[in-house]
Amino acid sequence: MQSIAVIGGGITGVTSAYALAKRGYQVTLFEKQRYVAMETSFANGGQLSASNAEVWTCWSTIVKGLKWMLQRDAPLLVNPTPSWHKLSWFAEFIAAIPHYEQNTTETARMAIAARELLFSWAKEEQIDFDHSEKGILHFYRDKAGFEHAQQVSKLLAKGGLVRETLSPSDIRRIEPALQGDYYGGFLTPSDSTGDIHKFTQGLANACERLGVDCLYEQNVQQVKASHQGAMITTQSVEGESQEHHFDAVVISAGVASRKLASQLGDRVNIYPVKGYSITVNLLDEQSQVSAPMVSLLDDETKLVTSRLGRDRFRVAGTAEFNGVNKDIRADRIKPLVDWVNLCFPGVNTRSVVPWAGLRPMMPNMMPKVGQGRWSRVFYNTGHGHLGWTLSAVTAHMLAEVIDQESRSPQLIPA
């Protein structure tokens, strides 16, 4: 097995292509946009956060979702219109609740491993992505939220993650720009932040130096496979169709992975969970001084922040179950701007760039990594809200699986 196609030019597709190219495979990357990282990997929260490894599969998430269903600016919003996809996804979500603790600990373990790989790749390829290693601070407004986080800390610790417990005075000392009264918090010094778009672009450039053939503006129409190889049919922006043949194919196409998987006889029940962000341009000295330098997570509002260099401040969050819908709703952006005005009143919010992206989320909140029904089909997708955090380790896991298959004396049907 030598030639491998990777479908998808987001963070998981590019890291997959890089990990495989480093091992000597002939890799072709297909991306429907003109550049890499133009969709979900464009303007996320910016956190590389093992501390955010808690999966959502618990009854409290269900309760909050029901309570917020009619609140248009709620952190979690579910369109009540039923669909078979949505119903099947939530049924599997509920079925995964008994595995909440195990999956939270395993996600933390993977996130720590991913961190070391990603940092080493960035250093080796000299990628500048506004990386800041000041840790991530989680803060809580009440006792109940803080005590739940204490239990989460125990699960994260089983995965190897160390968090520091903070008093209200500790929070003020670590991030004096944050205004308000808080019950307590936690600091994860080993977490960090950066610009996912810059990183993905830098790694794509490294892929090309390694010989990866990056084909942009190529919309994958169909994928077929056997135990001997894979065929991909693409359509260019000019409307021209072309067939491509490879020894194997990797599906890393974000929310489109579900449709491609169904063509290959696999069920990958990804749901598109929309998240929003704003990038506040810090155009004056007062705003630059008043914006936080330490990355934050407000557990009550489910918002995260990242400082991207001197003059950008990213705020992101919310989860919207509304199908494949990329509309940027003003009533979903306003709470993010209001939150900045409340917590950082010295920041001028006249220049705010809104964005929305679709997180590819599996019902159990765990990424889909490994072989499909056909021995020449592989998946690295479904990372949900931790795509960047987990991307390096899942790319490594994928490459290990493909190496093992390549060494197999004969192909065995999956």
C-alpha cells in the first residue's frame, strides 16, 4: 500500500496527510475549498485544551438542553423539528451516558499525547501560529458548578492531567483583566492556545514540502472501494469530473464524512453541531491592555477565549443542533459580544468579526479513528469540539493502523 487519498483539508485531514507523508506514503489531499482550513478549522476557540476533555454524555446535558430549548440565546440550542438523523444521534448519545467517566479520562489521555506531537511538528516545521503557553483558567460563579468541576478534575487526573484549584483571589491574580465575582476555578498550566487556521496552513505547506499533492477546489462526488483499493470521483469548480485511483483512502471530511461513509457501506453517525465565535480586533492600547492574556473557560455560559497575538481576542462557544446550517445568526452572536462587554468593559467591541462552523460530532463524543468495512478504507473524523486538541494523536493512531495493514501478508475483510 503506497498511494493514499485523504479527503478533507481541515485540521484532521491535514494532520493525517502529514503523519502519513512522514512515513513515506504517497499522499494526495482533496479539499473542496480554495485553501485548507476554510470551514470548521477557520476560527474556532483557539484552545489546545486537555482540560476541556469532559465529554457531554451525561444527564445534566439532557436536562440543560430541554430547559434551554425555547431560549434563542442559550448556550445549547436544539431545533425541535424532528429528523431521523437527529433522533438516532440523540438515542446513541443517551446510550453512551454509562461510559461518561471512561470516555472523559480517555479523552484527557489522548489530548496530553496529542499536545507533545503537535508542539514537535510546529517546532520542526517552524510554524508561527500565535502560540501562547499561559495555561487555561476555568472559572465558576457558584458552588454547584465548582463542585462538579472538582469531580471532573478527578477523572482528568486519571488521564494524567494536573489542574490547580483556585480561590477567587487566585483568579484575580492570574488574570487581573477579568471583571466580576467568582466562587473559584481551576488552572491547567500545561494547556495552551493558538490560531488553528495559521497552524493548519503552515502544516499544509510542510505537507507539500514532503511531496503531498494538495488538490484544491475539488468536490468529492463519490467514493468506491474494494479490498484492493479505492476510486474517487471529483468535480472541479469548472464542472469537470475526474476519476482518481489509490491503494487506500482516508475520510477526514468533517460533517461530510457521514455521507461519504454511507457510500462505502459504513455507518459513521456524525451530527453537525454548530459553534459560533467572534474575533475582537483590539485596535487601541486601552483594549489591548483590558483584554485577557490567559485563556479562559466560563463554565456557566460555555464560552472560551484565546488571545491571538497583540491585537486579536477570540471568544467562542455555544452548541446548536440545527442540521447542516452555516447561517451566522445575530441572536447567537450578541451573547458573545455582551459577555465581552460584561467581563472586559475596557475592551472596545466596535470591530467584531463573527463566524460559525459545524463541529463533526459522534454521539459518544469520541473520534472515529481506524479501518472501515473495506480493508483499504480508513477514518479519522468526528472529533467534535476537540478537533484541534486531538488532531495530532489521532493522525498518529491512523498512521499506525495503516502501517499495520500495509505489513499484513494478506488483506482480511474488516
